[in-house]
Amino acid sequence: MIKLFKALAAAALLAVAPFSIHADSHKGAVEEVLVILSSDSLQTQGMAMVLSNTMAKQGAKVNVLLCDQAGDLALKTYEAPALKPKDVTPGQMLRGLLKQGGKAKVCALYLPNSDYGKDDLIDGVGVAMPPEMAGQMLNPKMRTFTF
């Protein structure tokens, strides 16, 4: 019975070892990520910002590209219902990300196709240029996440 228990315990350790190694392999490594957010869904925007902030707290350099209605998060006049459990809006989470050193830009098409200009954007948010964004997307060292 003891031999069977030891064999099962060893098998269980071998089964989870690759996952433990993979999870630990990101500790200490500075990764750069690109988060492309274009959804108009409040919860999707919120989750993108939660994960972006979490990656930043874990040491990643986070770049956010806000397209279509998600560009509204970068407006000085942005308002939205707060999301539980922390009672914050995606826009507030974006501002928190910027304070952590994250970078955010609106799509090159956002301002020309809206009633807004650069002066309507919060401090720290720029306008993305296609060559720069394409370079980030093609960079094999940059992980890209879309929401």
C-alpha cells in the first residue's frame, strides 16, 4: 500500500512539474506586452484593464492600444458604471496603469472618426501610428493580447 501511495505521489509531482516550471519561468523576466482593446463591452474593457494592471505589477512593460469605442477610456470626459468587486471603471484602471509606467495610445483612426481631438485625451495617452504598432505586433519578443 505504501509503495502504491509513493508511486501515485511521484506521478502527481511529475504531472504538475512542467506547469510549475512554466509559471516560475516568468518571474524576474521583464516581458513587454501589447494589449489591443477594441470591445465596447464594459466587462471586457474591465477585464483587459485588470489583466494589464496585473501584468504591470508582475514586472511586464505594458502597451495598450485603444481602438473604436474602447478609445473612450482615454477621454478626459470618460464616464462609465463602476465594476465590482473594486468599484472602479475601466477608465480608472487605465489611469492606474499609466501611473505604474504603462503606455497607452488610441488607434490612428479613433480621433479623425470621432468628435474628439488630442486635447480631449488624458495626459500620457498618445495617438498610435501604424508603422510603430505593426512593428510591435511583428516583434517576436512582444506578446499580443486582444480584447
